[in-house]
Amino acid sequence: MMCIKLNILFFGATADIIGKRRIEIDLPIDTIASQILDKLISDFPSLSEHRLLYSVNQQYASGNEILADGDEIAIFTAVSGG
């Protein structure tokens, strides 16, 4: 099976849960962005307690983006102002 390598960056509470600021993962070439969250929540169930947002290559993601080898995914929690 052909795979792509993705760089996953974590910010705020997500970095605390994962225990790292960055990881690399290999996924099938037909992976879409929303599948990244599914995998991470499966691996780190505490993430499901947060409203997660993410970006692909520094652009907010809708979840339908098809990922390519070397893409950078940033995972972070929603931030509210006050």
C-alpha cells in the first residue's frame, strides 16, 4: 500500500494531551483531512473532550482536503476571547 508522510503539529491543550509538539505519521495516499482527527482521537481519547480545529499547510481545513506527502497538519483547540 502506498503511503504519505504527514507532519502533525500540536498547540495548547492538544500538545499537553499528546505529550509532544510534533509527530510524523504515515497514512494511505487517499487520506482526507478529517480522517486525521479520527485517528488521533482513537490513539488519544482525551482529545475528544475538546472542540478541535485544524489546518492543512497553514490554511484552516474543512475536513474534505485530500492530503499529500509532506503536508503539515496543525491541531489546536478553539480559543474564545473575552
